[in-house]
Amino acid sequence: MKRQRTQLLILVVVLCALAAAFFGIRQYNKVQAQKPAEEEESISVIDAAKDDVTAFSYDYEGETYSFEKEDDTWYAAEDHSLNIKQTRMTSMLGGVSPLTATQVIENVTDLAQYGLVTPQRTITLETAGASYILYVGDENELTSSYYVSLPSTDTVYVVSASSINCFNYALEDLIEEEEESN
């Protein structure tokens, strides 16, 4: 009888310890869920809002494409008669304005190792108060990111490939197709 009582007491103590551990872990998870999610630290490269951009240009497949905004409508700089896809313009600018980097490499002495001596492409943004020129270097396929820099700096930024790839359009890809009427 004494042995059964001892076993019962041990089982009750173990059950209480397990219940305490369960409620402790549950409370810890609640506290962690209530904390704001710690985002990966991001560094501002271009701090302009996409709505503030009044003109931009970029290189793609050897061609330079330029656009300007008048009365909240985007036009090809060379030909305002083209019907430009406005949603595509907004999404393109959303990738780089604002533009944040996941990593900064400072005091770079050899831009060639990042493909920035002769950049693959140049993206230029204009706002009412500032101009931004972004040189795009090599893609790091392992991390799905690009190396970018600003003129006259020895700093290289690592940015998401999606920020740069949103400019992978030729002019004909940006023109709204007119519906044929029967």
C-alpha cells in the first residue's frame, strides 16, 4: 500500500511538472506572438516614395526607356501618344521607391568584383526635390539579390532581385493593347 502511495505521489508530481511546463511554454509563445515581428534589418538606399517620382528611366537589353508623369498619368518620354500600362508603372516604381538593402558593404576598393565597374543597368529616378541614379551590378543567384551602388560612393548595397527584375520590360511590354472593335 505504501509503495502504491509513493508511486501515485511521484506520478502527481510529474503530472504537475508537465502541466507547469506546458503552461509556461504556452505563455512564452503568447508573449512572442504579441511582440512586433522583428524584421530583417533593412538599410535605406533610396528613400523616395513611389508617388513622389515624376520621371524615371532604365536600361534593359541594350535600350534605355524613359517615362514621365503628368497629372498622375505615366507617359513614354519620347511619345506621349502611347497608352502606357499605369499599373505596371506603379509596380515597377514600387520595387525601388523606396529601395532598401539587406546588407551594406562599405569602403569597397574593387567595384569589379560586384560587377559595378560597367554596370549591367542604370536606373534613374526623379522627384520634385531629388534625383537618384542607381547602378546595378552582378546578381548573386545564391541569395536572389543584386549588388547596387550610387554614383561617387565606395558603398555597395545588396538588394532583393525582385526590386531590380521589376524593370525587365521593353517598351512594347508596357503599352496597353487596344481592344479591337467588331
